[in-house]
Amino acid sequence: MSIKVRATSFDIAHKAGVSQSTVSRALRDSPLVNPETREKIKQIALELNYKVDKNASNLRQQQSRTLALLLFEDPTSDDSLINPFFLSMLGSITRASALAGYDLLVSFQNLSDDWHADFEDTNKADGLILLGYGDFVEYRDKLKKLEEQGTHFVRWGAHDVAHPGLAIGSDNFQGGFDITHHLLILGRRQFAFVGGADNRSPEFMNRYLGFKDALNRVGIQDFRQLDAISTEASGYEASNALLAENSKLDAIVCASDLIALGVIQALHDKGIRVPEDIAVVGYDNIPVSGFSSPKLTTVQQNTKAAGQILVDKLIKLISGKSVEPMLMPVELVVRESCGADMN
């Protein structure tokens, strides 16, 4: 006597060449699955005589009242592996989640792991907040997968057609422009930019484009650019490389405060005065920037408001409401490292 094995949603997924979560959504007539795929899945379900388990379906649709915050592991000088810029945002996100009645699950992203798996379908969390991403070229496919699965997620970062998902971010172009323009007003004319300037680091790239635009507007097209990731060690190495070239410089614009702190240390070790010989500026206004020697001129991003907005936007997504990306203004914070007017 043969035993008839009941078809499952995984059988449908295998035959349709899609994920199990896509099958579940298609059978619920979710608009997140395109009509052609929905019809294909329904036809395969009919052929396999698949019956929806109503109890299981209802259980999956229950909300956990939990949000998941995924942080990318950054190289740091301590054991935290968290970029200090995100620490204040972490506090803001935690408070905003609690005020909205949600628990917050905090975890690290790891590009070698399947962190983009179905948090919602396993009822771990109703949606995801993503902070940091390392190399965006590697990260982009993960974001596309989240979109394909219909996962509710928001992220802090650059927004354009090349970057999937709902993005909340700062106006990095304007920040790069403003801080460079300030140095120009002070009479600086021989510039270098330290930080990535390609599509692997879209936020750094926008800061670089703002820097470049400010220089081009006053007719300066001769400047240096050296790649660096957001660590003190990387800034230190880049600064030494600049000095080895014997480049004539009077200003170094850094893509982050951590890079700038490394640059200042390298200049100090070579007996070069900041800002008297070379002005150095950063970006992010992390707490230590106000206590460095000299105190660092930088660009402030509103991390308190950003955390609240990320949570609010995600909850609206979860509720099925329409949401739009947001570009937040930045503020120049002038301190000692840029020096006084040289004119």
C-alpha cells in the first residue's frame, strides 16, 4: 500500500524556481509578487493539489512586535567592531522602538552569512533596520534579495536607483561641499581628499563629489585623492603616502572623523603642525572629535532624529503605508583643526 505524501510550499517553490516565502506571498495574493509569478505559482499549486494550512498561515501573519537592527562589523581600534558614528544612532533607535511598543533585536550583519533570510516569515521580527554595509558592491545583491522576498526594511545610507531599498540618509554631497568651501574661505588652496571615491562607498563618494564641486567652482582642478576606509590606521597610512609624494598641501579633507584623526597623528609624527601648516577636517562629529588635539572641524549628522525616522518609516512600511526616502540636512561644526583666515 503506497502512502500519498502531501505537497508542501517548499515543493512548489522548488518547481517554480522561487523562494518559499515568495510562494507564501503569492498564495495570499500579495502585491509584492508580480502577477505573472503569482499565476505560475498558483498553477503549480493546483497541479500538486496543494492545500493551504489555514492555522499555519494565520500564525505566520501574526506580528512579533519586534524590529531587528542589523549592524555591519567595522574594523575598529577596540573590540566593539561598531563604527562609533552608529553608537548614538543605536541609542536613538532603541528608544524610538520602545516608545512605539516594539522590542529591538540587535545583531551583526556578516556578508558571508545568510543574514538576509526571512526574519518575517520565521516570526523573528516584523522588519529590519540596516546600519552600515562595508563594500556596497558586495552588499547590493543582499538588498535586492530582501526586496524580492518582500521583507520590510529600511537602511541608513545613500539613495538612488542603484541602491535598493528605502534609504534614510544625510546630504553627503552638501556636507562635502560646505566643509571644503569653508576651507577655501580661510584661504586654503592646495587640497587632498582622503577616503573612498567609487561606487563601493557611495556615502564617501558623495562627500568627495561635494568636495570636488566646491574646488571646481573656484577654478581648482589640481588636487589629490587617496582611498581610505573609516579607521584611524587607514587615515594614518594615507597621510604618510601623501607626505611621501612631497605633495604641496595646505588642506586635507577626510571622509570621516576616524580617518581625520589618523591623518592628524601622522602629520604630528612628522613634525607638521595642524592647522598652521596643513588644515585637517573630518566628517560625522563623533564624540572624540571634540576632544582631539587640535579639536576637529567636522560635519554633524543628526543621529538622534535619524534613529527616530528609521523606526517611524519601518513601522509605516510594516503597516502597509506609503513611505518615501529622506535626505537629512547636515551642519558644519567649526573647531581648531581648520585654522584661522589665512588671507
